[in-house]
Amino acid sequence: MSHDFLVASWGSPGHLGPTLTAARQLRNRGHGVRFIAREDARAAVEAAGYSFTTWRRTPSFTPIAPDGELMRKAYDQLLFGPAAARAADTRDEIDRAPTDALLSDIGLFGSALAAEAARIPCALLAPTISFRPLPGVPPIGSGLLSPHTPEERAEVEGANNRFIAVMNEWLPMLNEARVSQDLPPFDHVVELFDRAARLLLATSPALDFPADYLPENVRYIGPLLDNSDWSKPWTASWPLGSNRPRALVSFSTTDQNQTDALQRTVNAIAGIEMDAVATLGPALDGATLRRPKNVTLLPSAPHDAVMKEVSLVVTHGGHGTVSRALWHGLPLLVMPMGRDQDDIAVRVVARGAGLSVPPTASEMEIAGALNQLIKEPHFRVNARRLGDAIAGDIKSERLVGEMEEIVRARRIADERLLQS
């Protein structure tokens, strides 16, 4: 039986790609899919063959965050502040066309409220590690390791409690959005995640730190990887027959002030017997970089094709790039620059699949880490092990089964309600 799914996507590169992959998996199984997202996602969504609508209402809220606190400003401007407007727009789209379930980016809080108000099941999609704190797992943004000692467990528990306490400062704003959809208020922000039919973690459990237990609605579905739609064709630039190590260097597609870090990385590679290709991405379009003979600089390249020919990957630690590199069995040098990247870096290091240095690392430090990755085979062995697990995750396409299940469960519940 085919279903009609509405996908609410954040629209930024790290979020739109996974939701497009999810949509493709659902469509391949015979289901109908349409999108609601910000306007700059329209071209990519429509090029993939999905109908598209964008947000119409302008968010209106009284900010809570003080100036200079970036994470709190994100709560204001991205997560909680727009919730009422996003809820109204999503509800309009749910009412406009048949909708059996909503697949919503985990950060679009308002879309989840609209689904609840419309009495359709909602699955929240996390395109990286969980934004909802999980028991025994360090919260996103902390960069903490998985705890093993009582002291470490106490540190992680304290970090989770602080993370939740900060989110609860925005509970009144979230409840205003709930009232706008005729929903009762929450007592706690975490209810937002637990009320959803599913919280789907689009990462591999082989990479992530294990939780003490998973909430009833949480499922790991593995990374959602697809080719980017803006990469240009690529031809290998290294000498034919060369057996020197090779690297792909790829930092963020968005601006994270990565120019200096990329230049230091390129300079470090210049002094090593190896070859490399560095993809600049849209954020560094037009940037002036000094290029040594053994490094090729490109605006973009299809990473799957490049990764088939390299020995290792240097990256900022974006979840998609890291998962793709591990899928190809490649060890990583991670230079985290913010967001969830410190958390991804500590997982790579903890799994023995790579090393991490700060983005301020010197050329000597970067060169030392690269040489270690080249010379010590256990990094590749561990990366290959993770890659095998990720390949199994990807092949399973668990997202489709979970989406079909929440529709089935809701229909059974509705039938029982009618019979009672």
C-alpha cells in the first residue's frame, strides 16, 4: 500500500541532502513525497522531482538570548522562535493535500506540533548524532567522550542536565506555539522529542557512543548519503602508476572561516611524499590559496569517485563527509570547527579510525598527524570495520520501514478508537 508523506526540511546543505535521500528511498518503495522547506531549497527539491512549498509566515517572537551567545541565539532564531509560524505553515500544507505522516527535520519544532494537532504520525529526523539527550551519552556540542568511570558518568550526566536546562528556558515560547495549534502545554522541552512517533538517528550505531538505554521511539537508521547535486566532474590529477599516499581535503560547504586552516593543511601536505586534491566548496568560491605541486585545488568534485582513489580524508568533521569516508574504509584527520563537529571527531578517535587536531593546528602538527595516519595501519583497519557496518546500515534502508510502521500503527489506533 502506498502512502503520502510530507517532508519538512531545514534546507541547508547538511540537512537537505539527507532529507532528499530519505525522500528517494520512500519514492522508490512506491510512496508519494512532497516537501516544505525554505525557498533556497526549491531548485534542488524540484530538480529531484518532488513538489515543493515554502514557508509563508514571518516568525514573530520576543528573543530570550543575550547578544554574543551563538547557541542561545540559534534557539531564538532557528528552533523555538519560528515554531508558531512553521506550525501554521506546515498545518496548512497537511490540510491542503492527503498526508499520511510527516517526516520532519528534528530542528523544525513547529512542524512536529502541526502533525500532532492534525493527528498524523510524525517522525523526527536527526541527520547526525541525537539532538535529544540520551542517557549515558554526552550531549551534542559538548565534545565529551563516552563515560567509563563514575566520575566520567557524573560529568556526562551534569552536561546533559545543563543542556536540557538551557532548552527549558525556551519552554514558554514553545508552549505559545502549542497553544496556537490548540495543543496543551508541555511540562518539559524533552516531551517534544518523546511525543513524536519516531526519532530517527541517521548515523551508524557503530560510530556513535552507546546509550544506557534508548527511549521507546528512538531508532538508528544509518547515514543517509547521496551524491551532491552541485559537484562537477572530476579527473584524477596524480601521476599514473604512482603508489604514493593520496588524500582528499574537504572542509565545510558553508562558511566556517576555514580558509586559513585549509591553507595550513595544504602547506603541510607540500612537505610530505603524497598527493592530494582539495575541494573548496561554495564557501571558498574565489578564495586565493597558494597551491603546491602535489595538491590540486578544485571548486568541487564527486566525493565518492575521489574516495575510491585516496588513502585518507582530511575534513572539518561534518557528519556526512565523515560517514562517507568511513563507508569507503578511509581513515580521517578531523579538524572540527563548530556545530556537532567536535562530537563527531571524538567518536572517530575513540573508534580508532582517525586523529583529530584543532583548526588552529600548525603545519607541523598537521603534517605529523598525516604521517601517523599513513604509517600506522590500524587506522585503516578500524575505518574498514566501521565502513562495513555503515554499508550494512545504508543497504537496509530502515527509514522506509519505520515510516510505513508509524502509518500502520496510527491506522490501527484510529480503528480501535472508532470501535470503542
